[in-house]
Amino acid sequence: MRTAGRMGGGDIGTCGVCHTVASLTCGGCGSMHYCGKEHQRQHWPKHRVECPPYKVVSTPEAGKHMVASRKLTAGQMLVYESPVVVAPLSICPLLCLGCHGSITGDDFPRCPKCWWPLCSLACASSRLHKGECAILALDTKHIAPPTEQGETPRYDVIAPIRCLLLQSTNPSGWQTILDMAHHSEQRQLNKEEQHLITVRYLSDVLKLDYDLDILNQARGAVATNGMEIRSDKNTRVRAMYPLIRLFNNSCAPNVHLSVAYNGMIQARTTVPVSVGEPLCICYTGALMPIWERNETLTLSYHFSCNCPRCGDPTELGTHFSSPRCPDCVQSYLLPCTWLGETVWRCKLCKQEESNAQVLENVKIWLQRIEMDDIFSGCSLKRSKAALQEVEDDFHPQHYVWMRAAHSALYRMSDNNTEQGLNMRIKIWKRLVALYTVLEPGLTKRRGMSLLETGIIMLRAAQLEHREGEPFMPELLERVRTVVKYLDEASQILSMEPTESKGPAMVQKTEEVKAEAEQFLQRLDSETVRAE
């Protein structure tokens, strides 16, 4: 049994047994209160089943966040919850407020009361839109409703309004919103244009009966905690979750998030986690270079990351953001920041480039990749040369190389020659090795990458067996590796939510795995006959 202990800050709750005021909490999760140790012992048989594998703590440096309350294994479920608010993204194309479906064409219907675009008039009375409609209708001059097709920032007002409506429709959800980090003071000091415009619209145009601080807090909470997900209409929306918001950031996370079609989100560990270790997701996406991660964290979340990856100029040995030194053949430029200014410096020859120079070179390369300039066709020779060009300017595990590698794989997807398959295998293995460092453990990306690698390796082995004279021991070992890859892929993808693409991916993986096992049996039989 986890003994009771006092929570910091004078945390008070209700005893799980007698429902009286209590200040003692479960020593494991810290979320269940007790009036005394006797009631904790009495309640333990029931609570041990419900006791979450995390507890919420607060520190001056990291604020309120989750840590492991006990030793956790890789793949362990932490949270499975629904959002308290779902709304359009801050900037998005026309989206129906009644169902979050796409709106097509120029002659689209509008809500008769508030004049916001809809996919059909039936959505004007939908449960999702009904509450906000009366508020939006206060804009009698139709200042905010979008006027035409195309991306627009006007949808930024919707999520804060839906948060404010929780005060009457879902009081506990409203308290969750009020408890969220919002950085509204900083957003006002920084004169963040979209924040100021939205709050002014809520207060001056709609004349909502809320204190200005509450309006700032609601909009700030959305900007800080809103997560982009796919709606059941397969459109991009943002959702706010009660517990997911409590995961701290790490650019090499130990927690993986998966969202189901119905908006439910699950969080599970990707690697073993020690007692008291922070449970972290990556706020920005682990496959962003350091300058993009820093910019997003600074502008949206108002902090600078000091995780192990960001604290290491080599980014855990990957050199994911490092350009090659123009003077030293085998050395790379590393970021050095002093008084807010970053330069990139070679450790060997001390050659320097400004941050602007490095970013401009990356921009040029990304434009070339997106415009097909470096590939100019699908030939293997050109693809090899293009990837080598990238490595002449950047580390072989650089962000630009990763982007170029994916582009090359796309162009070679129909190349099933021996040379084409072998090149694709080589690229996928390098990508898997990179992902293993940046997104360690049991992630969906690893599962999908192992599936792709296994499929291509199997096709290469079958081609060699069919058309060549393979060395059977080596071929057998390669097919065993295929089965191993596919087995791990299946285990990882089976952890995805039932209401997602996970089950279909597992089925595909199992089918390929069965094919590989049959091929392996055939090779074993041929080897026995040959002996």
C-alpha cells in the first residue's frame, strides 16, 4: 500500500471513505485524499485498481506537471480521455461550425442567426453550434464571419467562446480551463496581434459580460494548450484536454500521443520510466530542427527548452541541425548562443557562420527539394547524387537530409529493381536509426517505419531468390530479420486506439508477416533438401 503524505501548498480534498475534509493524499498518485491512515488502508483495495501511474507535482522551474508515481514499462497506458473543447484552428480554411466539416464552393450556406458559414443549413441547429450562435449573433455588422474561400484567422474567436460557454454547460470543464497555463500577461506585453484582436472582438464587438482578464485568460489558454487533431470529418481542428496539458515538454519524449477518430486521446510510455521521472511529450514535433523548435516554444509557450537534446549542441549525437563545416571535411558547425545571439562554430577550425546564413542555406535546400530541383526525375543515379549533394552541405542525419530522403523514397516507390529495393532499404534503415534517437521507443513512427522497411526487405529477398543465386544462410538471416521487424511493428501498432488507423495497419503488418514466415519455411525446406 502507498502510504499517505501531505501535498505541498496545503492541498485540501474530500476523504475517499467518509467524504469529510481531508489533507492527506495517496503517496502514489497524490490525487486521492484521506482524513487519516486508517481510511487509506480501508480504501486501498479499491483505489489500487484506479491509482494512476502518475502524479501531478509543481516546481518553480517547470510549473505543474506529471511525473511517474511508480516504475513504468514501455507501452504502459497513462491517460485516455476526451477533450473539454474542440474548435477550428486559429487560422484555417472555411469550416462548418456545426459539424467541423469542410465547406466547398463559393455559394455556401450561412447560419440565419449569426451569419457564419455552414456546410448545410441543418448544421445551424446542431448541438455543437447552438450555444455559441446566440453570442456570435451579437456581431450585427458581421465583422468576424468569413466572406470567402481561403485560409482566414477569423476562426480564432471560436475556441475562446466555446471555453467561456463551459461556465454554464460544464462547470468542471470551465475550472479545468481556468487552471490551464495561459501566458496572457506575456502575450499582452509582447503585443501579440492575434491575441489582442480576438480579445478586443470579444469585449468590444460582442460585449461579453466577462472581466477582461478572464477573456485574456481564455484566449491564452487556447493558444497554449490547444492541440491540433483530425475531426471525424477528417478536417484539422484543435482540442483541449484536461490531463494531456499536464505533460511537460522534451524534444526526445518518453510519452506517445494517439488520437482516435472520435477525438479521444491516449497517452502511453514509449520507454521504461523511473519513479519520479517527468512524463514528457514534444510540444513542437521531435522532427523539427532546433531553430524551429526554439521559435515555436518561445512564441507559443513562452519558455526556452532545456531538455537533454536541446542542451546538447549535437542533439544527442545526431547533428540533426548541423551544417558541414566549409573548411573541415569531417567536421560540423555547432550552435553557440551568447546573450541571445546564436552563431554556428566549428570545434576544429573555429570557422563561424551566422544563424541567418545557416537558416538561409536550409531554406534554399528545402525549396529545391519541394520543387524537385535536385531530383529532376526518378532515376536511381540522380537520387543517389541528390542525397550525396545534401550530405556535402549537411550532416548525414541532418533535417534537410531527412526531408530529401523521404522525397527520394516517394520518387522510388515504384522502383522494384534489385538496385532500387536495396537503395530504399538503406535509406529506411538510416531513418529508423535516426528516429530511434529523436523519438525513442514504441512510437507509431517507429512501427510504420519498421513495417515499410520489412516490406521492402522481403521484396528484395524474394527477387533475389527468384532471379539470382543467393547465398542461402545469408538470405535466411535477412528474412528472419524481416519477421523480427514486422513482429515489433505489429506490437507497436496494436497499441494504437481501436477507433483509428491502427487496426488496419496491424492487419496489413500481420499479412506481410505471414507471407514472410511462409517464405522463410520454404527457404528452410530448400536448404534441408540441398544438404
